[in-house]
Amino acid sequence: MDNREKALDEFFKKNDGSVKKKPLKDTNQDESEKINSYFETVSSQKTLKKRSGLDKLVDFFRITSFKNKFDEKKVSANLKQIEVEGKDRTSNLWKKITLQFLNWFSFEAGVDILDETSVLYRRNLVIKHIIYITNIVFIIFTFIGSKSNGFNINLIVAFAFSLIMFFTNLSIKKIIFEEPRTLQKQIMGEYFSGIYILMMAMIVYIKLKWTLSSSTAEGYLSITQAGYSLIYFALVVLALYQDSKLLKTVFKIAIVLMTIIHVTVLYPVYLYGDNGIFSVWTYVKGPILTDIVLRTLVLAIFMIALYSTAKISEDMNNKRKEELIKRRAMEKDFKEVVNDVFDVIGVYKHRGHDNDEVKQLEVAHRVAEIASKLGNFLGYSPKLCKEIFDFSTIHIDKKDVLSLTDYDEKEVLDEQDFKKIRDKTIIGSIIIKRLQLEKKGEDIVRAHFEKTADADFISEMNSIQNNRESQVILLAEIYDILRQTRNYKKEIKHARAIDLIQLEFYPYFDPQIIDRFVKYSDDFESIYYKLTLE
């Protein structure tokens, strides 16, 4: 019994029957061992390469990285198990909070990156959420002040800052959300948000410096330094826009304003201007000038680093946009090509007045029944016989699948659409192979009746789908063609068809297939007769 199991796509793999595989010769085990031992003695032994300290360090990082990846997979598997079992409510709640957090602070969540307005709107929305949290930090800093100023003054300053924050954020929100959402409005919201957070950071630092300058406590001095770092935080937030033009503009403003703050707030140079430039220079030279230069230098280097990062990200996004544009163009071409292929298959299936749908359906079922029965007589497994039957009727059963009308209205295809179209193209390829097999049967019968079947023709036909399963279907196809009327021949009786298969068509088949078909020819005649009457 032949227990091979084959899928449908195995039916149309290239199988050249003219090329026979030679059986492998058995090798003597003793001789093989002698040859191996000989080559081991004559082969040059490679000296072990001395490992340097750098190599060992690289191995350490590789092992550590592998362990981290392994741990991540293990933790991920455990989380999935907990999620399926539903035992840990805390983890589920934490997951929801995490997803909400990511939704608030992710740039490209469900955004088409080719739509500049949508992308900038999403970034404005994320920056707005960051500014909302930052405003809380600004308010906390504005409440801080020295004891000499009093609590009421700090409260008044904090209230004034709150009003400024409220109306400014309300204006930015109105600009961002106002319909219609144009690109110009989103750019305006981007610049307003960027300049606002930078100005507020500077104002908060100035307030801390003026209110805490009289205090000599170390704690208060550290608070002013924290306020100073808010300015750098504001620049980092601006860099999240990944807009090199915005960063150029803001960096120029930052350099100018920070220089003014250094010489007026941090070191009040103007207090020494009454005695002339010499007194100012006397005050500034030395540690103060060094400190101002170093602060400006650090700020410039920091801005250069932020600009480089934003510029790289911007260039990468532009490359992604270019690739996405090409991909969508290929999607469009892909849909058109697949549509054309499906149209060609449809035209081929309905060629001529003799091949109407009813007749095609009858012929396909007769061929399928005869082919699957022949496979059974050849000792094929029930599964393989069923697959032979399905392949014989696939061009009838799956004809409605070959359509892409559902995707005509879609400008962008997602991964699920690609999977469905790919499945359709696979079915289309199998149908093409099935129709090729049908045409092969027609060409063979016609060539023999018209006496044009020479050696070259037989060789050419044998190079087309010549595996055993295809031969089984082809034999059933030829038998049905012989029994039917064609424009080059009349209907032939069963006995004459069997004779022609043995005498004329044997070069196209394995002798065993011919033998089984002839031996059980009465069964095939009854199948044909029964299905013809139906």
C-alpha cells in the first residue's frame, strides 16, 4: 500500500519523468572508517587562536544578552498564561494602566505616517499630555520660596502662574483640536507648545533664583539647580517633535535668553555698571566668567546632541515614508496584476461555447470520481484520494474565490488583507495548474487523432506535471475526452477508449497506472455511465 500524503500544491511541482533518479550505492562501513581515519591523520591541525581580553568581554555581553532575552521570553510566557487563566487581577489592572499610559505618550499609535497633519496632531497631543504633567511640577516649584518672602507672596505668584498656564494651555488646545484640523494649525500648535514650555522653565528658574538667593542653606541652593535643570528638560521635550526647523529656531532663542539670564539673574552684572566697564570686568573675570562660558558651552553641546538625534530620527522617518509610498504603489500594482490573472483564468475557463458552466461541472465531477477511484486501486491512502478529488474539481469549486472586489475601495491594505489576497493567489496558481492539466489532456488526444504526436511532442507533454498524481488525473481526463464528442472526433465507446489508452496513450503514463485502469475498467465505465445519466 502506498501511504504517501501529499498536499494539493504537490500536484503541480515540476517532475520530469524522463530523468530517473539513480539509487544510491551502499558503501562499506569499514572502508568509510578507514578513509575518515586517513584524512584525520593527513589533515593539518589548526592552532587554537589565543583569546584576548576583549574577546572574553564580548562573550560575556553576548551571554548576558542571551540570558536577558531568555528571561524576557519566559516572563512573557508567564504573563500570557496568567492572562489566559485570569487569576491575577492586579496584573490585569496594571496592564490596562500601562496600555492607557502608552496610548497617551506614544507618537504613532494608529496614525498613518504619510499624513503629515495626522502625525503632527498626534505629536501635539502627546506633548500636550507631557505639558500637563510638567505644569504640575512648575506649580510645585513656584510654591517654594524663602521665609523672608512669606507664604502669601508665594501663593500669589503660584496663582498668577496658574492663570498663565491655564489660559495658555487652553489656547494651545483650541488650536490643536479646532476643526478642520489643517497642517498650518498643527504647526502653530507645535511652535506655541515649544516656546511655552521653554519660557515657563526659564521663568520658574528666575523666580526660584530671586526668591532663594538670600538663603545660604544648601537645600535651597540645590532647589535652584533643580529649577535650572528644568530648562534642559524643556529642550528635551522640544526634541520629541523631531522637527529640525523648530529646534533651530528654539536653540537660537535659548542661547540668547540663557546668556541674558546668566549675566542678569545668575550673576547680576548690571549692579556693577555704575562705575564703568572696568568695574564690570573686575567682577566678571575669573571664576564667574569661566562659569558663564562653561554653562553656555554645555548648553550648546546639549542642543547639538538633541538636534543630531532629532535630525537622525527625522531622516529615518522620511526614509520610512519613502518606503511606505513605494510599498503602497506596489500594493496597487499587486492588486491590478492579481486582478488581471484572475480575469485571464475566468476567460480561460469559459472559452468556447462547448465549455459552459454546466458541462464543466459535469466533466469535473466525472474526472474527479474516476481519478480518486483509480488512486484507490493504486493503493493510495484515503486522504490522498480525497486530495486528488479536490484538486480535480478546484477550478469549479473555488471559482468564486478569484475576486478582489472587496478591496477596490481600500486605498491601504493591512496585514490581514495581504494574507487573504495571498491565499487567493495560491488558489489561483493551483487552478492554473489544474487548467494546464486539462489542456494537456485535450492537446494529447487531439494530436493523436490528427497524427501529429511525434517523439518531440511526447517529450514535451511528459515535461508538464508528470508526477504520479497528475498522471492519475490526466488518465481520467483523457478517458472522459475520448468518451465525449469533439470537433475533431466523434464519441467513442468504452471498449475502444480502453484500447486507445493501451495502444496510443501509454507513453504518457506509468505502466502500473495503465494496468490498474485497464484491470478495473468496468468500474470506471459504471462511474462514467452513472454520472452521465445524472
